[in-house]
Amino acid sequence: MVTKQTISIIGATGSMGSAIAKSLAGGNYRLLLKANNREKLEALVADIKNIHPQADVEGAACPRDASWEADIIIAAVPYSAEKEVAERIREVATQKIVISIANPLNETFDGLLTPADTSAAEELQQLLPHSKVVKAFNTSFAANFAQPDFNGQRADAFIAGNDADALETVSEMVQAAGFNPVMAGDLSASRTLEHMQLLLIRLGLQNGYNWHAGWKILH
């Protein structure tokens, strides 16, 4: 019997957090969802159970409690909130997988806030030195989770990290969410992945992709 992993999603009622939660609810996972707005959180849990009646999902009172119980922690928060989240979960995130989905975009979407020699994921790893930070889901829009296929092609989801076992675990999660996982390299590859999403956003604004667009490696 395959052991059910527990995933904590911090920022679960945001567009990305809720999309990830809904996409994983049909898999062999226990989901602990954390958000500041209790009413929205309860509505999300009810919505998930309506879609997946057998889903093992519940709201969590605080990020620390949710992370203490979790095997995997998804920081589904903006770049500006990652430091605060790291401070709140640091003690309970030791040796656990922590997924960074954030893109450090500036307000005009013409550049990133991070220096060229680092990334949001690498900064999070520095804040959580005893955790296994993995970059994932940052190159996908929220709308893609409901429809990850484009004309018969499954969208790729790129993954970067320094721990091989953590990368394999996250790869399986990406597949459960409906995407094709692509190993991009160690955590420094996050710099490229974050620029990729900046480019996709700019192309979307330029060409009217309606926030439903994705990357695909053809080979």
C-alpha cells in the first residue's frame, strides 16, 4: 500500500493555491489548507469535497500547525510574503520539502526584483537552510490547472532543486496535478524558470492569451 503524503498549502485561497489544491485533491494526498480568510477557506474545502467526495482535505488554523503535520509544504504566496512564511514555519520545516511557486515580478512586469545571481527559490533556501526547497508550478498560470492540455499536448511543468529524492517526489506531484514534469536542474535553474514566467506573462499581455498559456518542450 502506498503511503499517503500530507501536503500543506499556505495561501490556499489565492488563485494559484486553490488551483493547486483542487488539482491534487484527486490524488493520494492528505491536504491541509491554510489561508487568512476563514470563510473563503471553508468555501474552498466544501468546493473540493463537492468535486472529489473522497478527498482527504481540511482547513488548518495556522501555517506552523499545518506545516508541522506535513511532509511537503507549498508556499503558494507572492514573493513579498515568502520571508514571513519562512519565519513562521522554519522550526517545523526541517528536512521537509518546501515548494516555492513565487515569481519575483516588479510592478510593471518588465523585470524581476531579485539580483541576476539568485532567485526567489534560492532566497527561500537561504531562509530555510535545513529544508529541501524545490521550485515548481511557477511557470504555469492558475487557469492551466483546470485545463493543462493544449490541442492534445500536455503542458510542461519545470522543476528545480538540489535534492534528488525531493525532485522525484515533486515530479510525482506534478504528474498528479495533470502536468508533464521536466527536471530543469539544481536550484540555480530557478533563475531561468522565473524569467520564463516573466516572458510568458509579457507575451500574454501582448497577445491576449487570457492567462491560459503554457510551455512545451518539443523533441
